[in-house]
Amino acid sequence: MPANDAEHTIIDASSLQIIEAALIKKDRARGRITNYLSETNDYVNARTNDEKTPEAVKNILNEAVKDLTDKLNHADCNYFQGYFDRTSVYRFCDADGYFSCQGIYNQDGCMDKHVINPYSSLTERCNFSRWEFDHGIEISRSVLPNLLKAAEEVVKEKGLIEVNIDYFFGLLFRKKNLKFVHTGCRLKCEHTDKDCLPEMITRPRE
């Protein structure tokens, strides 16, 4: 337990229930994941509204968004709302609710040892809003442009291949491309050393 935890007011059971509800029942993690789906949908809509985009590519992009949405709606996933739930197998925290900053996108761990437990006090709950998800392979600069590229390759190969939805789903929503970090460890710069693997964006049609 962090040494400065004693500085925070110990909360009673009713306050804890309020915090739990804010973190879980109001779908704090789900809301962030939904934003990434919305960003994907906006990108696809921009391309499908572009007269220069071939109809076949538009259809593939629209199908990709539908597939991503269906996977998020699956009962085992449920928009990864368990990311902030200390009882969930998907959690980013430990069983007591402590979140350890995972550090800058291209480093192993946090040099400043940032830690927070939004379950421990109302102050920590408020400070939790300063923590963010950070994609190693960036959505706007890499993931979505490569989704478009994948759709174009499918058309070029006349349907012998398909968009690798599992790969893009992982990049957009899963822990393998997500870090949960203190805002001070989220660099506002291009992740030039992180990009999609060209061989993974498509796969043989099943």
C-alpha cells in the first residue's frame, strides 16, 4: 500500500458503494472504449462519404465496423467495462483497487511509480480522471489508416483474403495495445517506433 494513503480520508461503506457505482455501474471504462469505437466509425463514415472511395471498399469498411461492434457486445467482453472493476478478470488494477501506472508507451513501467486507488477515498476517485488509456500503436495515425489499407487489399485480391478483424480489435480495445497511465506519462507525440504489422492486417478468407 502506498505510503501516502494515510493522507486520504478513510471512507465508510456507503461512500465506497458510491465509488464502486461510479467506476463500474456507470461504465467508466466502457465509456472510454466506446469512444474508440466512435472514432473508428467516424473515420469509416468519412471514407464512405468520399466519392473517390470505391463502393467495394466502402462495403468492407462498414462490415468491419459492424464486426467490431458485435465483438464488443459479446457477453464475455461487454465493452471491457471490467477494466476498472477490481473484481473482474479484465481489471487493470489489483484486487484491492490499486492501479499502477504502466509508463510511457515505449518503456517498461513507470519511472515515477505513479499509483492510485480510486476505491480508497473520494479524493483519489476525483484524481482518477487524470489517468488515461494510451495506445502504443496509435488509432488515428496507424490503426485506422491500416484498416483502410486492409479493405483496399481485400478488393485487390478479389475476396481471396479478408480484413483481420481480430487483429484490429486487439489494437483498438485490448490490453496488448493499451496502457493505463498517469497523464504525465502520456506523451503527446507521434509513436514513430510503433506501427501495424503489414502481414497481420489481412488473413486468408475462412
